[in-house]
Amino acid sequence: MIDLRTHPDRYHHWKLKTDEHIAELTLDVDEHESIGDGYQLKMNSYDLGVDIELADAIERLRLTYPEVTTVFVRSGKPRVFCAGANIAMLAGATHHHKVNFCKFTNETRLFLEDAPARFVAVVEGTAAGGGYELALSCDTIVLVDDGSATVSLPEVALLAVLPGTGGLTRLTDKRTVRRDRADYFCTLEEGIRGQRALDWNLVDHLVPRSGLSSFLESLTTYNAKPHQGPGGITLGDINRDITESTVDYQHIHVDLDRDLGAAHISIQGPTTVPASAEELHAQGDASWLVATARELNDLICHLRFNEPTLGTLWLETRGDLRIAQRYAQGLEAWRDQWIVREGLDLWRRTLARLDLTSRSIITTIADGSCFAGPLAELVFAADRSFFLDNGTVGLVVDPMNFDAFPMMNGLSRLASRLWGEPGVLEQLSTHTTSELDAAAAQRLGLVTFTPDAFDWDDEVRLALGARHGFSPDALTAMEANLRFVGPETMATKIFGRLSAWQNWVFSRPNAVGAEGALRRYGTGQMANFQQERI
């Protein structure tokens, strides 16, 4: 079983060092500490285990070290920044693992870009493939001008796959590299160095080694003031118990229904309301806001990697709706406070991970539910939702549901849900903080079905059973297309276009067949490509 929980004390591959407003995040991969068998992580290449540590470090920089404004991303090895995803790992991994590994690395790089601190990639030596993609996700790329430092995206030429961790999209959309130059660059094995890399906007600065230290020092003056608040919070371990049929956290209980192919996820709402943002800050990682988001994030990742046959996430909440509503009202009132902003942002990233998870999402609102504030997003995120029409159950839409948790298409889940119906969205804004019953929720387009108590069990069970009977492949493609309506962003392009094509390439013989490039890389044999264009 893959465990996505870690802590700096247990890092094998990254070193995180902070000094007031500056942090150094050093990649120094232990080639013998791979997360899988049969390969070594040579040349600072990475697998999922390396990226789990990076994701953890990014999270801690936000929540534990809010005073940090500049993060230098560097290599701990001579003459190589990073060689990208480990080829032997990719060649030997299952399709399921490759796809979910790439999804996790893509999310991690988007979360890095989302962080308030300024990330500076210091490229000394080779930044190849995913190594250059890591640099591309940083705000600034500094290339050491020593005649050997190189950036490259050699995947097409060497491996018959794509620079799939955002590389193609970031070249043209983020760095505005002209597309004919991008085409040439992405078909080179050896990459580009020096002045041409600078002229083509592949890097931001070209610096001689002798002047590197003073140049990096000058970059730290850009963000001289702390960007955050009154000191970070310590992130402890996420505790959980796993059995064959259950997963238990402090705030989340999951029943694994293997006959229905569903994970029945019950989330406990807040039981008390802090009196102030200062009290919430004092609660640290034990606050409901932070603790539940971290648990849900870990659960989603756990299910992705370790429970591939549970195709449906059946979400419900339990608790007091009025306490959940008062909790949300407090968060809304304190949104200018650092800990609240970061807590809501943590929920935003967790919900984005839920949106991108290739599982059906069904949410049920029944007796004992407490869908308000962040929890109400689980209703709006659902592919299908059921609201028990018995006159005693409520749903609350709070002001934060309109703007605190935008999806990767830049729209709120409410706006995505009501895309093409701006009048209904405007009407909904007059109902905020009101407790809506089933009929009102359906009239406002918030839920799919509102069975009464007589039909409830059958309706929900039939929906779950029907989902289990469909093709998982078709459902994955359908849901990914339906969830993200409206405008495209760089993130939706990465996941909806680049990743989708990469996943297709990962199933093709030219990449993964016996004579494909991934299988033959490093063997001395040339790949034998099938020439049909599809």
C-alpha cells in the first residue's frame, strides 16, 4: 500500500531549510529509496515518493513558515538539476500507476504555482524532462551560464511520450514561447543552453557561476516584507486506521462497499465554533478547518492509488447544521485573517483534487446532514446529488460558496453548476445563509433528485448500482468532460488536454509496447514504431 503521509523528519529526497524570509528546497535524491521495486533513482530523477515529499514541503511552507517570501529550488548533486521522472519506473509501472503518478505531480506543480511565496529555480547542470517542468512551475528560472547547464524536454524524441507534467502548456501559455520554437525545442534530445535559452524565454536569467550568489541575494529583495501573518502552525501527523472494509480518521469515516464498488464517506462537521480567528489560530492543525481538509486530501490520494476498483465516492456529512452554519459565518467574517485564508485555500486545493479524481461523485443530503460552508461544496461538486424530502433536512448556501473555492476553470462550483443560467445564480445569491429545504434546493438547481422517505433507499441504491454497472473508462471520460464547463485556463488545459493525451500515449505500443521507446530506452536498441496516425 502506498502511504502519502510524510514529514520532514522522514524525507529521503528533499531538504527544506528556512532562514527568516528565505527558504531553500534542495533536491538530493537517494537513488536507493524508490517507492517501487526494480529501479534506482539515478541523476536526481523522481518517482511518486519524491513528489510526495515535495507536496508536503509546499504545504508546510504555506502553513508552518508563512514568513517565507522566497524559496530557492536547487539541486544537491553536481552537474544535474533534475532528470525528470524515472524512466525505469515509467517503463515498469502499471497504466493505473503512471496515470495517477502524473496526476499527482501535475497537482503538486499547480499547488507550487499557487503558493504565495516566490519560487526560484536555480538550474546548475541539466534540467531534463520533468526536471525542466519542475523549473517551469517556478516563478523564475535562473540558468547558470557555465557552458554545460541545459534545459530540455526530450520526451518525444527519446521516449515517445509527452512532457506531460504541464511542460507543453507552460511553454506556450505561461512562458509565451513561440509555438514553432516550442516545436523545435520539444523534438531535441540535447536541449538548449546559454544565450539561446534566454533569447527564447526558456529561462529568465543567465548568470555566470562566479556571480550566482550575489544575483540570488538580489532576488530576495523583491519580496522584503512577510506576506503572511502572526506565525505558522505546526503540522502533525495525520492519524488513520485502515481495515479491509473501513478507513477511519478523526473527522472522517469510510465504509468500503466492494460489492457496489463504492467508498461511502461520512464527514463529521464542526462541533464547536471558535470565538475568533485568534482562537482558531491557537487550535493550529487541530482546528476542524485544517484537520478535516488534510484528512479528506489524504483520503482522496489513498483511494486513487490503493483502491482502484472503488469507482464511486458516496459523500455525506453528519453533525449539527446550525453549528456548521455558524462556523461558516465566522470564517466569512474573518476571511482577512491569515489562518482563515490559508484554511480556506487548503479546502480549495482539496476540493480541486476531488474534482480531478476519476471517480463518480454522488452526494446525499439526509437526516443528520450538515452541508454548509466548505461542506456544501461537496454537494455542488457531485456528479449527481440526492436530497431527502421529508421536511426536516436543510442545506445552506453561504457567501463563501460564491468565491472562496474556485474550480480549476476559474469558476465557483455554483457558477459551473448553473453555467448558462446566470439568472438562477443571481437569484441564489438572495438565499444565502437561509436553510433551504429539498424543494427549494431543487428549484434553485442545487441538487439532482429529491426522493421522499419511502423511495430514498431504493433511489440511492439504484444510482450506486447503476454506476457500478457502467464502463469505468467511459465514466472517467464523461465525468472529466462534464465537470469543467465554460472557460479554459492553463490548469484545465493541462488536465483536460495534455494529461488526457498523455494517458492515451501511455497505452500505445509506440511508448509501452515490447518494442516501444519506454521499454527499449537504455537497452541500446532502437524503438520500432508503428507508423499509423490515428
